[in-house]
Amino acid sequence: MHFGFRPCVCNPASPNEKGTDEESVGYVRRATFGERSTFASLGEATEWLKMRLVEINTHPVYRRSNVPVEGLDQERDLMHPLPTLEYENYELRRATISRYSLVKYEGNYYSIPDTYRPRYITLKILVDQIEFLDGNAVIASHHRITGKQKYSLDITHYIKTFHRKPGALANSKVLTQADKLIQELFNCYYRDDPKKFLPILDLMRETSPGSFSSALAILSKQNIHPTSTASVSSFIRRMFRRLSLLLQRRF
């Protein structure tokens, strides 16, 4: 409708009424995944599809003088501008939050911050990601899980709980899903006194678990490690001071 076409709707379950579309989909499927059909992840499959589409659209087409990409370039000047509203392919759902700050979707569980009070939340479900919305604000985001009875947990979502019950850290399921460097840091220096690990959790919330793990990885390569006698606060200051110096040298 945006580009001035009049919709012509076919009957349900009647693919023969739009044979050209079905044949085009079948051609792309055979040309793309006939050669390779197994991938380690959805991202890898998507990159493979992009590469094959580039090849398809740069090859000659029967009874056409230009290859598809050249024909599209000629037609663009005659088209209306693209819509200003970005299109996203997603589904919205409402879900209940459990007492453990978990939301269940398709048999799997996702964590949200334990400071979130309402009992219900909106899920914005994309192909490979789920965003958890409070109005228009995204309060949590997870990669979408495949399978059943699996968990996607963010350790920063349970900081309030761990401040009340630091002893629960050692055997918590959420710690097992944290980055290996974060697990090693806790197990080496803070397992016997988990209260001292709480400022590190606060720091991860201020930055992110990913950036914190990246900092640990860089410092590990430089043989910079916390000692069992060093205080948490001094370790944090030293870590990021050294990281800042390393980044200055690199750039």
C-alpha cells in the first residue's frame, strides 16, 4: 500500500494461486540450502543466506537484460521513499513473573531484575532475541533459547537478592551461567566470604557483565590478578586504572 500497489489476496491454503512467489521461495531455498543445511547457530545460517543471495542477485536472469541488482538500481529512482518507521518482525505477549524473577516462554525461563515489582510483563519476541518491556522501556533482554526447560540468567538481575542473602551466591544457578572468568574470580577469592563480592556485582551492574569479563580477560593477559589479601575496592580501582592505561597504549 505504501508503494501504491493494490493487494490481491489469495485463498487460505491455496499456494497454487501465487505460484510465482512459491517458486521463487523454492528456488532460493534450493540454491541456498541445497548445498549446505547444517549450521552451528542461527547467526551463521543468516550470514550464509546473505552471501548466497548476493551471488543469486548478481547472476543473469532468463529473458532480462540486467542482473537483478542492476534492475533494482534503475527502479529505485521511480519508487516512493522507504517508510520512515523501521519495520521489525516480532510478536508481543503478556507473561507472568514468578517469585524467582523468572518469566517462562515456550518451556524455557528468562530472568528479569529482582527490583521489578509488577506481576505481569510484556514480551517482545524476535527471531533470535526476547526483550522484556515495561511500557516502552526495555528492562531486560535475552537471546532466545531453543529446546525446553533451559534457563537464561543474568547475574546482575539478582543483586538485590544477593545483598540480602550473600551466602546464596556460592551454589546459585545464576553464578554457573556467568562468564568463566567471573566464576573463577569468585571461587578463587570470595567463596569463603561472599559479602566481599557484592561490590563487584554492583560494578557489573554499572557497566555490564560482558564489559567486566572483557576487562578481566585483558588484565589476565597482562598477568594482573587480584590477591586474596587485597580489598575489593582497591582491586576494582587498580583493575580499571590499568585497563585505562592499556587502552591508551593501544590507541
